[in-house]
Amino acid sequence: MTPGPNERVMRGDAPRRLIVLRHGETTHNAAGVWQGQLDSPLSERGVEQAAAAARALAAFSPVLVVASDLSRAAVTGETVARVDGIPFSTDERFREIHAGAWQGLTGEQVRAGYPEDMDRLLRGDDFRRGGHGESVADVASRCRAGVEALLADLAPGECAVVATHGVAGRALAADLVGIDQRTSWLALGGLGNCHWAELVEGRAGWRIQTWNQSAATASAAGDGLA
């Protein structure tokens, strides 16, 4: 049986870390399109963001990278893994929320076609996106299953990177630290493209060490400027 966080801390093991990384900018991001599980590629800027994030995340000495199988996250994750030549794999459980009929529409089109749903979204209500898509609770459940499989192979003191998406990343982080999804939706700002959350395992479970970090902010902190 894998020891729990309390047992690991009590015996003095170094904490495990998870980096929950959002993918780089895509052509759909740049155009303001709801992507959901559409497989849009990284833009030129997104490729540059992934390379910068990979260099910054090398400081955590990750031992493996697992990514959503959607290409924007998979390419981002593979870029991170390539820096130190560490194992890389994909897992569809880390995909973005399926946004149903909203996928492929611009934000303005969704607002015009689904005004009541947009109001519900702003209130933090959870419901199936675009009529037949997923809820945030659905996403949190499958992402948590994916991360539990990953953690089974992560030893004390080791760090892993999960390259995923905006909604999926926030849902996963909130679930790991025990924040309800409505509070998370309203209180935690969204992860920017190629921004990440650092989660550290402690005596009482997981905690968010940093939120919405990027290569630029990590560099500034290292220079003593932030």
C-alpha cells in the first residue's frame, strides 16, 4: 500500500511536487474561440512560450511529464520533457472540458446564443457546457483519476509536470487541495498560457505553493525582483 502524506512527512521524506501547466497559446486562443476538446495547434507565440516554460521548469528537476493528448498540451509537455530527456506520455484524462455546442464559437457568439448560460457561468454555477458537454465536476473527477495514477509512480522528493488546459488545470488543483469548484472558479484567476501552479504535498495533504507562475515571473523572482 502506498503511504499517505501524513506517513511520509512523519518519517521525514522530502515532499513530492506537482507542476500543473497550461499549454501555450493556440490559434484559437488568439482568435477568442472556445476550444474545449477541439484540437487546435500552438501558434508561433505558443511554441515560444512552451520553450520558455521548459527552460524555467528545469529548475524543479521533474522526473516525468504527462500531458493531455490534445496536441496543444502534448506539444507543450513534450517540449518540457525534451530539456532534460525525461519520460513523456499522454493521458486523455487531462483533456480540456468538453464545451458541447460552444466549441468552435467565439466568445461573442456564445454570449449571443446562450446569454442565460453565460450569466450562470459568471455566478459560478456548474452545468454541462454547450448543452451536451461536460461540467467542471466531470473534469475534476477524470483529472483526479489521472493524477492518482501518476502519483503511484512518484517517489518522495520527486516532481512531475502535468501539461493540461485552463479549466482542467484549475479543476485539478482545486480538487487536490480540497477547494470546492465554485469557490475555485470565482476566487482563483485562470491560468495564463504556459503559466503553472506548483502544488506541494504536506502533512495534511496538498497545498498550492504558487499560482499562475510563468517563465517571466520565475526569472524575476530568481533575480530578486519579485
